[in-house]
Amino acid sequence: MPPVLAIANPDHHAGKVGPNAITRVIEALRTLEGPSATHCIFQASRLESYLCDAPTEMVDERDVARLHEAIHGKLGDAQARKVGRIAGQLTGDYLLEFRIPRPVQMVLRCCPVAISSRMLAKAIARNSWTFAGAGAFSARHGRPTTFEIRNCPICRGQRTAGPYCDYYAATFERLFSRLVHPHTRVVEVGCQAQGASACTFEITW
């Protein structure tokens, strides 16, 4: 069995996640549903102030959970998954543009896939405090590479028939497809919202 690469979640960041979990959802909603529906959803989740003053610092993970719950409630699961996927892609684009240094990106793209995938998985694990909140992230390298989020902040307390965490899956897929292999696919194969013990993402290429 491949070794677990990392489990990372510094206590001082527990319960908070990065602002992309809000700002990129705003962009995705405005693109897919328009400003009126976006305002309705943010009002329902008691987060309408973010529409005028988007967050730039870490945000309470409970705000993000309420936002996703409102999206599912207002739009239905199928459309909510589309919103989550676009928001995840936008988050990946933001990280590539502003958070991952260009020299590092060049190194990853030039390395053999077996090496670059391991390096990227380790980097994601080191920075998991930015998206796992009070949850715990782990990564297992191999074919497939597997990411797991226990006590996932997005779907905590939810119950759905299908996977709930397209935001995470799309973010991981964007990063791996740009830095490791262009044909990367990330699928959530287990979700707490479906009764699984953790949200599990399989990464293949």
C-alpha cells in the first residue's frame, strides 16, 4: 500500500478557509445564474455583505458551508454541482496566477509525471490548512493518487444522493492538469454527504 504523504491542519487555522471559497463562488454564480440569483443565494446564506466587500482574508468555514447549502437549496443538486465545478476551476486558475511561483510551475511541468505528481501532492498537503478548515487532509501517492478530507467543511452535516464537493475536485483537477498531466481527471469517489467516512478524490491521468 502506498504511504500516506501528509496530513496537515495547523490548529491556529482550524475552522477557517481561504477567501477563494467565497470569491470564486460569487464569480461562478454571476456567470451561470446572473446577479439577481446570486444576491438571492447570498441573502439566504446571510452573506450578502460579501457581494459588496469580497473577503481577502481567511473566512469562517461555517459561512462557506451555509453558502453551499443555499446553492443546493435554491438551484438543485445538478446546477449546484456546476457552480462548484466552475468555482473550483477559477480557484485553480487563481492559484496558478498568484500563489504558485512560475519557476516552480516550470519545474513541475518538466519533471516526469511520477515525480511532479508527488511533488504537487506534497505541496497541496502542506497548504491544506487553506481549504480543509477544521477537517483533516491526507494524500496517498500512486496510480491513482488519492486525496482525502475528513470532517469536510463544505458538506459537513449534509445528505445528498450524489457527490457534493465538486469545488474541491475541480480545483485539484485544474492544478494537476496544468502542472502534471493535461489529461488529468479527478473524481470524488466517496463523499460524507453520501454517508462516507470522508470525502475521497481519485486523481488519474
